[in-house]
Amino acid sequence: MNKKYFYNLSILFLIFVFALAIHRSAYAAFPVTERIPYSDFKKLIQEDKLEEVILDTTTIKGVLKAEEGQTFKRNVTTVKVDDPDLIKELVEHSVKFSATAQNGTSQYLYLIWFIPMIIFLIMMTRARRGATGAGLMSIGKSRANLYIDKDTGVTFDDVAGVDEAKEELKEVIDYLKKKKKYQRLGGKIPKGVLLVGPTGTGKTLLAKAVAGEAKVPFFSISGSGFVEMFVGVGAARVRDLFAQGQEKAPCIIFIDEIDALGKVRAAAPISGGHEERENTLNQLLVEMDGFDTRKGVILMAATNRPEILDPALLRPGRFDRHILVDRPDIKGREEILKVHCKNVKLGNNVDIKIIAARTPGFVGADLANVVNEAALLAARVGNEAVGMDNFEEAINRVIAGLEKKKRVMSKKEQEIIAYHESGHALVAESVPGADKVHRISIIPRGIAALGYTLQLPTEDRYLLTRSELLDRLAVLLGGRVAEEIHFNEISTGAQNDLERATDIAMSMVREYGMSEKMGPMTFQNGKKPQFMDIGFRTGRELSEEVSKEIDSEVKKIIFDIHARVKDILAKNKDRLQILAKLLMEKEVVEGDELRKIISENIPPPKKESSV
């Protein structure tokens, strides 16, 4: 029989036995009770058959004298009547009497509150055990997962694309292995190491790799794992976690998503859940000040929102070292792809370098998803190995979503989409600062994409010039202008393009100081937003006049680019029509086909003769 099932059954059996015992004890004082009329009760007094009487607030109970041959005394009860002579008669007939303020059913009150309480405790214990694997009595215990020695199963060989972060963490590993080497010169290892970077870059994986390389116990817990509905539980779990760390030293304590716990405290704390979270944070700060790194306890944490962390958490003596785990460059993406392709059977035409070049901005999690999607696509069609075409489709899926070839669209809508995407592609190939077009498609993908123009950068970029931003604006407006030129009409398809274009133009004026009229000034608060529980500031206050000038300058940038794009597409009107018709015929056009159309010598459109 299952041990857990046997345990629950035993608890229920004990409750049943306990309730039965109370039930039997309730009748112990009156083994046999007979209800009689009050007149018969008075008659028993007159006949001297009563030995004892108990007067209650609503009833009268009597014990009859035992007759010859009886082994027990009979009990009778009757309803209490307002009878002033009753006491006098009891005294005359020498009947013992007493009074009580409770009735017989009061003995069941014990069951009324006690049994539901027992059942509630059992349900709470089972719920706690099912959610966390711990009983109710261990609610204040830390819920950290403990990995000992090589249980993490991760080393630096499993982590790629973050070479700088790995170099920084090698010092921590060396200290855990050779403490005396550093202690003999009086050096102190940083108490805390904070891993900062976008989501999916491998921060948690990197922390596990540090423990795997150092071969020390590794405590892993999420920041939300400290927060609980009961007051004081978070602080208790913090104390217990650090106590366990001191016992297992040398070890690593890792708190993932620490922003759930270490958010900046409000100037005026609000009672309730916020106050409980702040108490937990205060306990963490105290524990970080109290533990001794000489024993070999290293605290590591990860977050993708460092701007909302409390400054007290980031000061020297707590999280001394901040390590950036950034998006990988093209070389890093290539190394990550090699790690994820170790167990994948690749075709002869697969080139990891090309895949890395076609995935700019992808993080480790995205690249792992691309490899997995490619393998699933190859298996679905029955391929013997994963080919380059499978990787191409996997990248498209991650970027734009799943193809919807079965979506029924009218001929008119297909034509609008074809001209829209052709406009994007032609402008992208006509301006010098835009990325090259890799593929154009009018097959709907994802939630709202009716078509897409895929551009791939030739290199990783970290800075953009003003002219490059203006060229990007031109590409975004190319679809809308193409609709205007061919249909003399516009559609809702350019909504996302216009939104992105407006954001870029607004950033050029407010943040980058790229407006000639506004000058080299920024109108955005230079400090990071100070997120508070009672609100936050988004920027400095601007006068109404300055706001109008900013809006006017943004409008001017957009309108100037619109006129520029209109001129480009007017000169390439024939190429626009050729490309749009090709798209409607094939649905997908590769970048090389586009460049072939552009390179062909097509005469410019004839000007209409004026009459």
C-alpha cells in the first residue's frame, strides 16, 4: 500500500476513534435516560423513588433508586416547569439535588469545533506538501533546491557565448577551490555576485556551471520562493537558507529573479503584502552583512531588471560584483549553436556560421529553440538529417510565427499586401544605411503579420548614426507610400510601421539630441526610473511650449522622410509593379531575386504630356 495513502488513512481512523470516545463519554453519566411528563416526575417524588435530581436551565434530570435485581440505575428527564414548591418537596422527601447552567448537549461542543479544526489542519498540511514537498510545520524552512557535487550536471563546457562573464566567475571558482591562496594575503572574496542581462541569455545556467566547476553544494531558489501568505515566513526562510549555507560551506547560494524580493523599498511603507516583502528584504540585508565569506559561502543572484533593485542591496559589502551577461555577438551565437547541435544529426549543407549571421539579436534560449524547431521540422517530413532549409524555416517561425497558408484572403487584400511588402523591400535596397533584404513573403504568420520583409545585418552593430536612423525610418514608411502610389488609397496594414517610425523619430528628438531645431539636448530624464510602490517618475517636467516644439520636430522628420520615400518609389514604379506581381505569383521572393530585378535596365516611367 502507498505510504502516503496509509498515513492519511491512519489519521482519519484516529479522528474517528477520538470522536467515538467523546460521544460515548457524553452518555457515561446517564447510561439509560427516559423522557417522562412533569406530572409523572412529581409522582416519583411523592413515592420516594428518586435518589438524586439535577436542575438545568431547561430540563430536570433524575436518578431513580435501584430496585432489587437491577445492575444499574434508571435515569429520567423532563421539561422544567415554573414550580416554586419543587425544592420544598425535594427536601421533605430527602432527595439530593443540585443545579447546573449547562445542558447535556454541551459535551458535544467539543466535537463541533475540535473535529473541523483537525480536518482543516490535515487539508493545509496536504496542500503544503503537494505544493512544496514540505509539511505545515516546516513552512518557515527554506524551499531551496540543493545540488551536491556534480548534481547540477552543468559545467563551463555547456555554456557558450559569454566568455567575459565566464572569465569573471573563474576567480570565484578558484577561491572556492583554493581559499588559503587568497586568505594568506588578506584578500576577501566578494560577498555577492549579481548576474545582470536580458532574459534568456543563460544567467541561471552560468550559476549552475560555477557550482559544477567548483564541485561544491549549490542552493538554488527563486526570489518569489521567499514570499508567502503568512506574516514572517519570508524572513524565516531567509534565515534558514543562510543557516543551511553555513552548515554546507563551502557552497554557493543562488537566488534567481531576485527582483521579486529585492525591489526598491517605498518611502512610506504600505501595510500588508508590501510590508511583508520589505521585511523579507531587510532580513536578507542583515544576513548578507552577518555571514563570513572566509567559510566559503558565496551568494549569487540573477535579474533582468537591475534598475528596480534596492540601492542597499547593490552597495559594496553585499553584491560587490556585477557581471553583465549580454546578448551574444555573431561569434558567440556560433558557439552557442555548436553546443545545442551536439546531439542533432546535421545535413551536409548546414553552415553554422550562416545560421549565426541570420540570427542577430537572438539570445541563447532563442537559438536553442531554433535548433529544436529545425529538428522537429526535419522529423515531421521524414528527413534523415536536419538541413539548411529546416533551419531557415525555424528562424522564420521564431521571428514571425507559424505560417498560415490556409488562411483565405481576397485577391484585393493579397495585392495590397504584395505592394506593401514590395515598397519596404525596394526602399531597403535603395538607401545606404539599411540592412540588406533576405526574403520577402506575403504568407500570413503569427498573430497579426499578414506579410513580412526580412532584413539581415551584415555585422553586429552597437551604435547608429543619424543618417542610418533616417534610412530605417524610410524603410518603415516604404509600405505605406507604395500603397499610396499604386492604389491612391491607404490601408490599416501600416499601423505597426507607423508606430515604430514615430517611436524612432521621438527618440531622435527627445533622447539622442539629433534635431537641428532643438539642438544637442536631451528631454528625457537621464536617471533610471525610480520605481516605487506608490508610483514612479518617467522623466522631467516639460513646459507646454517645449512639448509643442518637440511634437513639431517629430512631425517634420516623419514628413520629410515620407517625401523622400515617395520620390524613391516614384522613380522605381515599374520595378514596384514587377516585384508585386512576382510576389502574388510565388508568395515568397528571395533577396537575390529582388536585387536582380533592381539591377535590370528598366526605362523610367514616361511623363504625362500636358495639354
